[in-house]
Amino acid sequence: VRGERSDGWRTNVVTDDKRASASRDVQGQGKLTWAIGEGWRAQVTGLMVRDRTTGDQFAPLDLARRNQTQNSDTGEFSADVAAGGLTLSRRAGNDDEDQRLVTAITGISRTRDVFDLDIDFSPVPGSTLRKDTVRQQVSQELRYAGGYGLGVWVLGLYASGERQQVDAPLIIAPSVALPPGLQAVRGGTQTSSNLAAFGQAGLPLGPGWTLTLGLRIEHQQQVVDYTYRDNLTAGFTYDDRRSDNVALPKAILAYAWSDDVLTWWSVARGNTPGGYNLTPAAESEIDGGYGAESAWTYEFGQRIAALDRRLRLSFGAFVTDYRDKQVTVLAPPTTFLIRNAARARITGVESDLTAEVLPGLDFLAGIGALRPVFTEYDSGTADLAGNHLPMAPSYDGYTGLQWRDESGLVVRGDLSAIGAYYADDQNQIEQDAYRLLSARFGYDAGSWSLFVWGRNLGDAGFWTRASVTQAGQQVAVSGEPRSFGITAAARF
């Protein structure tokens, strides 16, 4: 069981509410494992989440930089999650080289997200948007695995079904463009299904060499039923279905120089299913839906351990080529839609280091650099080829020291650096590079722990989300400023 409460850090300059981003989060989860006998094992898991956060977060950039808002309506962001799973497995075989494992995994979940927002971002009562989304999903997977050492293999089948229902009433206050104002009722249901067969096998090629080959074949289908009504137009209804068949191969070639040094090269294809926008204000925004996103990733990596593994270093370089990249954009009047960019590419490198400097004293560091760009993208109003992908920092890195005494005393400090990035595909709003310093001090006695911590001790200003409104106004959600807290935990 876990609970978290924050009084928030934003001030609403209109209502003088100094807790304009208060939040409460409660989580409960459990796992029961049961050895039934004769190689059978059952595992049951459960999760429940209840999260409530004040919706008064978006503000014009100049106010967001000062952790202030000016919304006339507080609004709300909330999430409720209930999920469970059952795993049944049976292991057979009399020795290490004759192992067989049959596994059945069943999952079920229900989530509800509420997005209630004052979308004119002004002190004058007016335009509001409420989006209520309920998702229900059930899945079943069957696996049959075997092999030993480098020759491990697995075969499997997967099936899932999901139902997503969205209700999103919209009220736009009267203006010069819309003298009577706009009151719209929007809602729809999308059902999705996924059927897949997959397999993977490791093939020893000789001393130190292993080739792993895998393939997943999927059939994806979405069906939509949507209605839009408002007080200014005739409205419309829309129903449709779309499907995709995809093959997702992968190959990994690895060479183990020793037990502590490994080099690998890999190529893999990934896929994100298409679907439909369920908050459009015009039929053209839902017609045909948006396409599946696919990507080929090419990677080289090196992992090294030394000094009895007190020193561990990893390095990787990769290129990901996207086709039909899914991009979330703001469409007037304040409706977020998913569209496809024809092509995009992300090129990057990353490295991580962990070193035990002295007994109980660890040094950690990591760095990554990205070049994320659209290589072919016509947004309908402009050619955005060469623009950076949104919310993709040009670099990020961290370094930290942690000392843990045998008594359970723990002291840790971390410094993170995040490079500049853009909030939108038009690259109109840029977040400059910033650094975050954090620290914690306390005891971890195994059965209980108590820590005092501080985050963003340098009080760096940054935003976590941003967009441009229909009127051309830039609005953003400010990140957490200098904050202090206490965390206590008990384990039983």
C-alpha cells in the first residue's frame, strides 16, 4: 500500500489559491505465488490506483515560469485503475538440458481518466473541456519454452481485446469569431483486437558467438462509432473499421569475449497500432483514422565489467527509422489529435557507468545524446521536414554518489542535466537546457525505512508540457520547483 500527498507549488493569481496543483495518490498492489505441486505454479497479482490532481496547471508562459496560473476554473485530472493477472506455469524435464516450460498468462484491467480543464487559460469564466475516458482490456498469452544456455527458445500465441469509450463535452465562450458561443457534445467508442503468434530462438555459432532470431506476426483491428453534436452546426455521426497485418522480425548477434565483456549488434522492427481520434470537431479529423506507426532500429552495444564487477560500463549507439510516425498535435479549438508524419529518424548514443569507489560508496553516471528529426512531414499547412520531434531532449545525463553503511544509513546525491527540446511539431515553443540537483538522507533497515529528501535543490525553472492555442498564445505546465519531503515505508 502506498500513499502520497502534495500541497502543490502553483499559485492562482486570480483566486489567490496557493495550492493550485495539489495532488493525492493512493496505490495498493499484491502478489500471491502458489506452488501447486508436480511442477505447477500459480501466481495472482492485483493493482488498484486512485489519483487526484488539480487541473489548474496550464498557464501562459510568463506565468508558468513563476509557477503561477490565472484560470477561472480549477478543473481536475484524475485516474482510477483496477487490474489483475493470473499466471499458470508448469516446468518439466529431468535435467538442465531437457527443460520445458508451459506458461499461460491472463490479464484484465479497467481504467478511467478524467481531464477537466479551463481551456481559455484566462481569469474570465468561459471555455471548458471535459474528457472522460474509460478503457477495459482483457488479454491471454500462451508460451512454450525450452532449451539450455545459449540455445533457449520460445513459441507463443497472444490475443487481446480492448474497449475505449470517450465522452468529451466542450463549451467555448462567446467571442467575435463565435458570437453565440459553442456548446458541443462529443463521444464515441473504439473497440480493438489483436491476434499474434511469435517465436524466438538462440543459435550458438561457435565459441562466444550467439545469433538470436525472432519473429512476431500480428493482426490488428479497430472499430469506431462516434457522434458529434453542437448548437451551431448539423453535427455528424461516423462509424468505420480498419485493420493492419504486420510482421516484426528481429536479429541479435552477440560475442562474449569473456564472462565480463559482451558486444552485440541488433536489428528489430517495431509497430504501434493505428486508430481513431475520439475528440474531433469535424468529420475530416476522424475520417479514415490514423495509420499504424512502424520503425526499424539498428543498434550496437558494448558491456564491460571489471575489478570483480565493482566497475560496470555499458555503451550503445542506435538509429531508429520511422514510417508514418504518430504525432500528437493541437487542432483548434483546443482539440488534441493524432496525425501521421511520413518519416522520422532518431540517431543516438548512450553510456552508463557504475563503480564501487569504496566499500559502501558507489559512483553512478550516464549520458545520452539524440538527434530526433522529421525527415519527411507535410502537416497540411507547412513542410516540417528537418524539425525536431516534440519532447525529445538533445541530450540528457546524470551523475550521483551513494553511501550505504552496514547499519542501514544511506546518503545520496544526484545531478541531472537535460538538453533543450521543443514542445510541438512546429518547433514554436523551446525549453532551454536545465539541471536538477536532488539529495536524500535516512535509514533503510530492511523491514522499515525513513528518508528526508530534497528535489530540484537549485530551483531550476522548466516546463513539462506546452502547446500553442488557437489564438496563438503559448501555454505551459511548469515543472516541480525546489521541494522537500519525508518518505516512510514498512515491509512485511
